[in-house]
Amino acid sequence: MTTTRIDAPLKVTGRARYGSDHNLPGMLYGHVMTSTIANGEIVAMDVAAAQAAPGVVAVYTPFDPLTLRTPTTPMLGDTWVPLQDRTVTHYGQPVAFVVAETYEQARDASALVEVSYDERPARTSLAGNLELAEDAPPGLDGEPSSSVVLAEGVESIEDALASSPVVVGGRYSTPTQNHAAMEPHSAVAHWDADGLTVYSGNQGAFVQQADLAAALEVDPSAVHTVNPFVGGAFGGKGRTSVPAFLAAAASRALGRPVKAALSREQVFTATANRPETLQEITLGADRDGTLIAVRHDSWCSADTDRSFVEPTSATSRVAYRTPNLAVSQKVVPLHIPRTTFMRAPGEAPGSFALESAMDELAVALDMDPIELRLRNGSLGPAGSDLQWSSKYLDDCYRIGAEHFGWSSRTPTGRREGDWLVGMGTATAMFPALRFPTTTEITLQADDTALVSVGGSDPGTGLLTVMALLGAEALDLGPERITPRLGLSAYPPGGMSGGSTATASVGSAIVAAASAVLEELQSLASAPDAPFAGQDVTYADGRVLGGGRSMTFGELLSALGRDTISAIGSAAPGEEMTKHSFSSFGAQFCEVRVHRWTGDVRVSRMLGVFDAGRIVNDQAARSQLKGGMIWGVSAALHEGLEIEDDGRLANGDLAGYLLPVNADIPEIDVQFVQHPDTLHNPVGARGIGEIGVVGMAAAVANAVYNATGVRVRHTPITIEDLLEGLPS
Amino acid sequence: MQSFELTAPTTVDDALAGAGTFLAGGTTLVDLMKLDVLTPRHVQDINAVPLRGIDTTDGLRLGALERMSDVARHPGVYPMISRALLQSASQQLRNMASMGGNLLQRTRCTYFRDVSMPCNRRVPGSGCPARSGAGRMHAVLGTSEACVATHPSDVAVALVALDAQVSLADAAGTRTVPLLDFYRLPGDTPHVENDLRPGELITEIVVPRLDWAANSTYVKVRDRQSYEFALCSAAVALDVRDARVVDARVAVGGVATVPWRLTAVEEALRGAPVTEEAFQEAAGVAAEGATPLSANGFKVPLLRRTVVRALCELTQDEPSGSRG
């Protein structure tokens, strides 16, 4: 099935109203001011000049704060709230909030705030502070962050590696990254008799509702969050943002609506980033390529609250079958901006390291990298008895190799004019997850239906998926379904995170449709109803019985009702005791490296994915392409540079490089479609994140194939390659 | 951004009689005003001043307010100028930015652009964090203890290679200065970036006629393929007869504090055969006097290699590489 996304016309014509597009009568504007040190105490703040500046209504600081409590959720843990204490733990930390009649007045006044710091030395380097490393807590799935699996009779991973005929290893590193969504974190808040209403882009209206209710100490029923459109999230809008907390609290204090938005520079410091990682991997194999031992030790940076772990070593628990495996995961608390989920957290940097190492092993074995991967394919996670529910990775590689012309690859690449040309490949995996979700379906007398959930579509295509799956479950054309997202008033679920939304919402839609159709049929055959006492069935939007049929709208009208509604809920259940679940993919890319200047250009890309059922082919391809572009970006462009004193050297879109169109070639995406109904009734596994997984390694492996230079860090830049180029 | 007074003169005389910072395309000035790096009290929007015109009858005369995009697509412009412009910024910025403003654009040094940091170029004597900080993009040629910031312009590199001159006007009169002399090395006064006097305006850019510059190109090496400043760039023109170089023009960008002419490479190329080996030998002197920082040592070999690449591309019959 392929359908143009429902919200596309609104978005491309500028009619979609994002959070900060809302303007309310009497609205004030808040501007966040951030710290210029990374570690220390704020000794004093002189706000007199700012308070006296034109239009200024209030200046909030840790000395005169807006009261905010720390929200805690089981999944995200604590969410940091601003201005509550005088300790500065990172550069660019919000330290003041100036509210004025206009945005310019608020911004200009904030420049007048004088902050006196008692500055302490900052620790900002991951590699330079490994002695501070702490064991990471267990992952969200409850798995311990470090584990060892050994074959019978093997004493240690070191022994297993020592007895392996072929051993490769290396230290890999990936930098801090920022989601860099087009929409900066922003909010418009106002209070009235019904409580608080907040317009703000986020990954789930019900999540933001809970955060704000906890922070402001009000009942969740008094918090209404509105989030119909989101200008990109990628994990960076899971937690409620600083502007949302401050606008909501200031609006309550001042009795007027307040709008607040971070500047682009502030997005890099006052939200949260993907951690920097260091990874040491050693692979031991037999001469035929069979893995004997895998060791993967990881360190990731963290803020001083250790609010997040980038679980890179987990990649080695699932990717390959090996009799001996040792993984460990540590965190290093530093004076850096906060860290959080970013598209394929763990898998993206973890796969760069592991899939690079696998390429190094293929080189050491003089074996085709695809053959090496297929020989060692995993049946399930290491140490688990639960096998993958459905895995067609071999097909992905076979199809991909054929379409990409992999057989023309040589171990040392080839040359075209002044360009050194190489091909690379890598495996992509991302766990198939879903979260408890409730959906409401309302049948209406005009023969249309509403499908509603409080989740979000930050460009993923969920809104359109809801129409398609709602239509399928109700046996209607999708044009008769109105999908609704982004209000906390809707049932909770469908958060955009963990590549879960299609499986989660789709399963709930199946349940809700079943419930509402049961209710419909029950009403139809009730005494005095059109089908009183008859056995009725439902198909194609019609209730059938006794040789007659009526559309559900006609039936509702006959019953004197405008609508009927039902709630359906779905959550992971018994299937979790039977199988493990993952999506898979084979990434291919071709690069050209200039033999004089070492610039790398990606000239072809292909991803073949086994992600269960694909609900909307067009949007799914876009998702995967977007992920693959993220992989190129990670490989060649992106990286936040944190200076010794904690300042970001490139914390804006001029310095933090993302690829432009000229950097990206045509991208081919293919699917092997095997619906995974062991995982959920819809059969769809997630596709939001898997596209980024493996692609950075595929690029690095292609660069190696082209140049013979192995780069074990990202981004790969010209200086990494110059020395290794032919003169 | 601080409040400022805006006027809009419509003649050169009115502009010169007025006071305040000139605003042309605004792509540098407004950017830096938003960052509070520049805080003019009075801004003169000169876009209505008649400083337009592209005249190719004898060499090239460019009105200072010609937009980069218009000059880039003009058929009579030397290839190295056109290519330098087309590889600058983005189409949207090129549609706005003026040629005169391009020559005066300020460095992209992260410390210059951050008013919370010291910077000798922005606040004389305040210090230079770039030497020990994020130095990858910085210059290896023409640097001083006080400043290592690169000059960001692409087209200025081509113009320096072509011996361009700038016409300058102020209330006292007009004068013409070779562009190469217009730019000042930072020395111990990095805040003095050029020869422009207070209140003086660039009115015209004049490129002397050089027929063999029809055989010229501009190669820009950077971290992404568009909308990014050069790690290294090279503007080269060659006069080739009978497979020998008769004359050459070579200038480089992205590696120096000012657009950098490589007369030593030009000299080495004169009389040389058109071969890769000869180009490599000539480029061997390209980085003479370079003083790299710890983070930008790669710019020394990159500079030589970029010059060779540009010379090779200029002398190859077919451009190589499908996405070159």
C-alpha cells in the first residue's frame, strides 16, 4: 500500500500550525539566558538593568526562581527543570528567564543580566577522564549492562580470544551529536479556568502532560497539551523542554500567556545530545570465518546527573552468533550538556564500531564481508533462549548484493580518473518494540470514523498509518478515516520513540475497532433497533442481517445517535516469553575519494530491510532514506566539538555540519516483506531508526575499500585520509 | 541585536556624506549584528545607490553592489571567478550578497563570532583562544601571535590571482588599490583587516584584461559539497602553448589570513611541461613559510595537493569522476 501522507499539503503550504505558531491575546515572550562556564556556582546575579529595560515584565533566576519540581517517569527517569539551583554543571545551562512584552525586548534585556560565577575546573573530555568511569545501570530492557557468556570449558574471554586463530581489534570513537531538528524547542503556555494549556512540539502529548503536571504540582487533568505537528524530534523531544517548563510556570505566575523558544545555539546546550562514545572491540575467529569470541567494551559520556546511557555494547549481544561473548558498558560523568536518546541510541554508534570491526575481520581473513556476516548470523540475543521471531537478513544481503553489483567489488577498490572508488556494507539491526497504547475509535453518522491517540507524528508518517490501519480494521476506505494525534485529551499511547508507534498504535487500533464494531452490532440487534433479534455481521462499512444491510451511519441515524465510540488497548504480552524481536537490514554504499585532496563523496546507497509488514510504502521509504542520510552524516559530517572549558566550538548550524543535498546521491530502499504477526497483530516492526544503523560503518568500510585507510572514528574527514593517499 | 538608526541614501555622494556602517546584501553584517559582534548605532542601506554594472569590454569592471549570483552567471566573467562564486555560500545567499560586501566579509573564526570569548580581532588585546582551541579551520599562512583566522572569501582568491583592483571612494575623493594590497596581514593589529578608511566605500572592482585566464578554474576542498567554507581552495589560470606553461596565476584560500597569491608557484610553473610531475614539483613551494597549529597541520599537504588538483583539472581534456 502506498499513500501520500495526509498532512503533506498542510506542511508544504505552511498551513500546519506548530507549537510556537500559536499566538494568544496578551501574550508575553520569554528568553532563556545560558551560562558561560561549565562548572561552578553562581555567586550573584545583577538583574536590575534587565528589570528596568523597556517592556520587561519579570526576570527569573535561581535567586528568584519559578518553582518547578523534578518530574520522574519509569522510562525516562528524572527530567531536569531549570533555575532551581545555583550550581552550573555545563556550558550553556539555562540560568535566567527574562519575560517581556516583545521577543526583542526579552532578548535584549537578557544581555543586561550580569552573572558572577565561582568557576571550578571543568571535566569535558571523555578519553581524558576514563578513570571516572562508572558501571552503567541495567538497560531499559532490564538486561545488565555488562555480561559474559562463555562456552563450556572456557575460562575467560581472554582465553577464548587467545585461542582464536585470527584476531582483530581496535578502539573506535564517535562524537557527541545533536538531533538538530528544524523546529527549535519552544512552547506557548496559558492558564484559564480549565487549567494549563501548552502548545509545544514533543514526542507524545500525554508524556508532556505528565511532566508538566508533576513539575507544576497540579492534577494531570488540569494540564492540556497540544501538539498536532512537530518539526522533527528524533529522541530530542521526549523529555519536556526548558521553554515548556518556563513558559508554563511564568504564565501561571504572571497571569498572561507566555511564548518561549530556544535559539538555535541554545538547542545545542539547553536540550540534550547523543553522548560521545569510546569502544574497544576484539573479534576472534576461526580461519573459515566462524566467530569464536567477541569482546566489546564501551564508555559513553554523560552529564553529571548521569541521566542517560548510550548502550553501544548491546549491539554485540544481538548481531552475531558467538560461543564466547563479553560486553561491558561504562559511563563517564562530565561537565557537558545533558545527554539523551537520539535516533538508534546505542545501535547507531555501536554498529559503527562492530560493523567496522567485522570488515576488518573480513580483510584479515581475506573473505567477502557479506559471506563473513552470513556465516555468523545470530539466531537470537546472546544468552537468551528466545530466538528471533522472523529473520530474513540473508535475503536482504542476497537481494542487495545483486542490485548493488557487489560482485564487481575488488578487495582494493578501483580507480576512475582521479577518484578512488570503494564499496562497503554493514548489517543494520534495531529491536522490535512496542509500548502499551490505548486508542479511541468513533464511528460517526456520516459514515466516517475518527481514530485518536495522544501520540505524535514528528514527520514519521504515523498519522497516515493510522488512517490506513484504521481503514483496514474497520473495513472502510482510508479516505473515510480521520486520524487524530497530538492532544493529551486523546487516550495515552503512540509516543514517537523506540520505533514503536506503528506496532503500538496499530495493535490498539485492532482492539478498538473490534470493540466498536462489537458495540455497533450489539446496538443493531437490540430490541427496537433496525436488526432487532437478528444475527448481524459487519463488512465494508455495513451491518448485515436478515438479508438486509445498512451502513453504520444509516444505522446510527436510525438509532438517533451521532456517534458511537470504543476504546481499545494493547500492550506487549505473552509473545515476549516466546521469541525475541528485531528488524534487520543490509546497508550498501559506494564512495569516491579524490586521490589528491582526499574528499569523500558517497556516490550510491542501497538499503534492503526486513522490518515485517510495511504499511505505507512511500512514507516507509522516506523514513529509511532519512535514516541512511543520518548514517552518511554521522560518517562524514556530524560531531559536536566540546572544548576543554566546556564551550561548544561548533554549536550552531554553520559549524555543526549536516549533509546538504549535494552530499547525498540517489538512495535505493527495498523491503523484504514478511509480516511479523508473532510480534503484534499488524505484523509491522519499527522502521524509524534502523535506517541509520550500520550506514556509518558501511561508509567507513567503503572508504577503506577505496583507499586502504581504516578510520576508526567519525566523522571521517580529509585529514584522516591525506597521508594514506597515493602521492 | 542592539537598536540602530537606519537610513537609505540613493546616491554615492549621499552615502559618503552620511555616517554609519554600510549595509549591502546584509549577509555578513546582519548575521554579526544578531550575535552582537557588530553593534553599529547607524546603518546606511546602500542598496539603492547606483553601483551596479558588469562590463566585460576590456577586462572586467564590476559594480560593488552587483550580486554574487548575477556575476557568477554572466558569460563574460573569467571561469575562476564564476566557479569561485558558484561554490560560495548557498544560492539564496548569493542572490543577496554583493561583490563589495563579499570582499569585506569577516572571518568565520568561532571565537570572533562569540562575544563571550576573547578575540584580538574583535576586541584588540583581549587574547586569542584559537591557537590552543578549536583550530582545525584556521590559517597556516600569514598568521601572527595575535590572530590565526582565515579570510573566508572564495571570489577574493580568484580576484587576487587576476591582479584585481578595488576603487574606493570617500568624501575626499576616490582612489584605486590593488586587492592584494588592500588586505592587511593581522600582525599585532588583527582588528585592522584592510586598507579601507572610515567612511570609505568600495565602488567598483576592476580586473585587468588577461585573455588566457579563459583557461582558469577554481577548486574548493571542504567538509561538505555545498554551503561550507573552504579547508583549502585554489584559483589557477594557465597560459599553455605546445604542452608548456608560458604563464600562470595561482592563489589559494582557506589556508591564510588573507587571500594568498602564490607567486613562487607561478614562477616555478613558467616553462614547465604540462605534466602531473611538473605540477607537483611547482606546488612543492606552495606552503613555504606555513606555521600550522596542532589541529591544522593537514592544511600544509592539503594546500600543495589542492594546487596540483586544480592544475591537473585545468589541463585534463575531460573532467574526471562522475560526481566530480
